[in-house]
Amino acid sequence: MKNNSIDEAAQIIKNGGLVAFPTETVYGLGANALNPFAVAKIFELKERPTFDPLIVHIASFDDLKTLSTDVSENVMRLVKHFWPGPLTIVLPKSSIVPDIVSSGLDTVGIRMPNNPIALDLIRKSNCPIAAPSANKFGQLSPVNASHVKKQLPDVDYILDGGNTSVGIESTIVSIEGDTCQLLRPGFITLEDIENALPNTFVFNNSKPGKLVSPGLLKSHYSPKKPLYILNDSIRNLPEYSGLILHGGNNSLYTAQKVIYTSQTFNKIEITANLFASLHEMEEDESVKTIYIEPVEEKGLGIAIMDRVKKAAYQYNNSSN
């Protein structure tokens, strides 16, 4: 089902159903975050393991203090600086947050999306909304409604808000006192966070380990076709290869299909077009294998390569 009535979608959330909706990052698969039975449907539809916690989306700053037992001055600095926006903050959770949302942890990830449809849906649902990306677990993140329909045709409702503007999942941080950990890189960079938190030690801990937030598995965001990262040792692409470039020279390779995310290595353009390009390659029957150009792992490039490496992880040990 696909429609554009926020009122109808909100009623489905109130009734314990699931709604796919746009945010500025990717499309989310939402349920009433305070209803454990509704949240369980998210895990079932996505085929997501219950050890992987969910992010709770809010539309009011008051909800932050309702969902968390410790909203410090540093948290408020980040909130005032980046919300609404693509930043998730992992905080000690209050007793009203069901254990299924946090995978049994005593913390919960919270963010306020910068998308009018998402904010209106949360307000009209009259509850915070738990929402991972609206896809099958481990597969490509959806950046438009057609991507949702392709992977989750049985979802109760899809709110179509067009293409997302950011194109990758939110940055995730955890704050304890005067220390801030970057758990998952995103559009908001480590440097952005450092600038917003003077006199605070900010460090990168976005390595696979204990799953205190989403997006920490080694393999994630993967297309259904083999994906390889271009390097100097790859000179000749196999027949029926798709090539995703960010500004490089396509005359160096012979490919069945070439897609540019950017003509000039513009990292904001690359971020916005990354998953859409992978979806297009996945859907093209003439393409059997996908190759993607890397970017410099600096600034926003860290988040881009985080997604690319995880998308290609399961094919890393295969021969080219």
C-alpha cells in the first residue's frame, strides 16, 4: 500500500501497525516506540535480529527528557546545534522505553529528524516512533518509496516523500560526562561534533564490537549482487560489470553500465546519491557485478566509506 495521508498513517501507528516514512537520511520503518508488540513487528518484517537496537524518533524536545534519565549539558549543546537533523544520541533510557527497543540495554538512541513529513507523523501519532531503515536486514538502505516497496511489500503503509536529501543513516554518538564517542559516522562529522562541544574529549569508536547502536555490524547495507571496491590491482572488469564513479575517469574501464554519483568528487552529492546508485545497479538485469570507486576517508568521506566497506564486506575475500 502506498499513499500520502499522514492522518491515516498516524492512525495505523496508534493502532499498533507499521508505517514506512521519509526522513532526511533514509526511509524508516516506524512503530509506536512505547508499544512492545508493535515494535516486535518491525523485527519480524525486516527479519532483523533482536540484538540490534532501534533508534527512537521524536518531534519535541520535551520527549527527550521523558525517554532518558540523564540529559546533560553536553547533550543539550548537541541537541541545540544539530536537531532537527541527522544526529542520534545514545543515552540512559527511562523505564517507559520497552526492552525490545534497546535490545535489553540500559541505553537508547534518540534523534529528531529534519523532515516535515516525519515530524508531522510523530506529532499526529502522539508517541515517539521507533524506526530502523525500511528494508530487509542487511540489504540496501531505501532512499525513496520504491525502494521500500521493493523490499517490504507487506508493510501496512508507505508515506511517499520523494527522495531523501542526505542519503545515508544518521551519525550516532554516546555521551558520558565530558567524553563523547562517535559510534557510527554520518553526515555530521567528527569535526562538526568537536566544534559543537568545546572542552569535551571527542573520539572515534565506530569499530565493530558490542552493539550499543545500529549500524555497527561488519557487513551491512549490501546489494544482492557482488560489490567490489576499485583499487590499483583491478585493471579489467569482468563482463556485465556495473561501475559507480564519483568523478573518476570511466575511460580507464570497460563496463556494462556506468553511474556517476558526482562529476567532481563532491562528497555531499556522493552521499545523497550513493544508495540510489547501488539500488539502480541491483535492479538492472544486465549488470551481474558492481564495482565502486573509493573516496578519501576524510571528513564526510569517512561516513561514505563506512557504508561502502560494509556493503562490500561479504565479497572482500572473493577473487576479482
